[in-house]
Amino acid sequence: KLSMDTSTKQLIINSLGRNYLESITEINKLLDPYPGGGTVSREHVEKLLVTSENIIINDLVDCVFERKTQKIGSLHNAVLQSLTSSQILIIINNHLIKLLEMLNQKEIGNLSNKEVIERTKPPIFYRRHPSFITQLSIWNIVQINKCLELITEAITSTRHNTELADEITERVLLKISTIKN
């Protein structure tokens, strides 16, 4: 009896961690206000699911794409407490796609970084705006495409070598953060 748009569903999926019981608890928090059905808004989900694991994965993503390589190892290990390597790679892949879209918008519309961020749908959480401004200044379309290739290779490698998934993931995050043209 509940409905939601695709970006809201993706937010929920990205919020689910390794702990099954914790995930069920989070889902039940979402459902409680809608006993008879209805439409679940992104704002409702964001209010309820902003947890420390969401913050720490965003910190990891931002460190990778701000090229703060010295922090990646410790943040990666912290994120592994609640997310799998596969989930991390998917989140990084989604971020790359978002950056690619934003860079295309910037180029086509001849927009400033701030204008691109303000026009992005779904909206970027305001606390991440400074990081996105930095990322849009650092990265270009060619680099993002190289990163997408690296992520694809890493996803394939982690599927074939599950026992090394965490190491492969950390290595690709470091590689992405140091990529040049």
C-alpha cells in the first residue's frame, strides 16, 4: 500500500547495512507513520535514516573525490563495520555517475559549480555542498570515465575473489583518489 519514487527507494537501499536486525528496525521506522498506506517522501526517509553509517560513507566518498588519500584507509575500515565492499563499490559508482551528470550540466550550460549543485535533482544535502564544489573543481569527464572503468573492474574482481573484496575495494578507492588525466 506504500509508494515512493526511485531516488527514495535507492536512498533506503543505500542505507541498509550488514546487520539484518538493524535494517529491519530502520524499515519499520519508515513504515510506522503509514499504517493505511500512502506515499513515502524522500524528506521523510532522510529525516529517519540519517545515521552515523550514512555520515561515515559520505565522509569516505568525499575523501576519495577530494583526493584526501591519507584518510581513506581508516574511513574504509570504519564503513566496513556496517556496509559490505559490494555496497561501497555501488555507492562509489553511483557517486561517479552523479559527478559525470553534474560535469556534463556544467559544460553544456556553462554553469558555475554552485549553480550546478543548486540545480541537481534530487537535491544534494546542504552540508555536502562545499565538498561537491571542490569535487567539481578537481574532476573532469575523462577522469570520471576512467574511474567508472576501475569500478567495473573492481566489482568483477570482488565477485571472483570474495575473500579479497575488502582489500580490492580499498585499493580501488586509493587508485581513484590519485587518478590523473
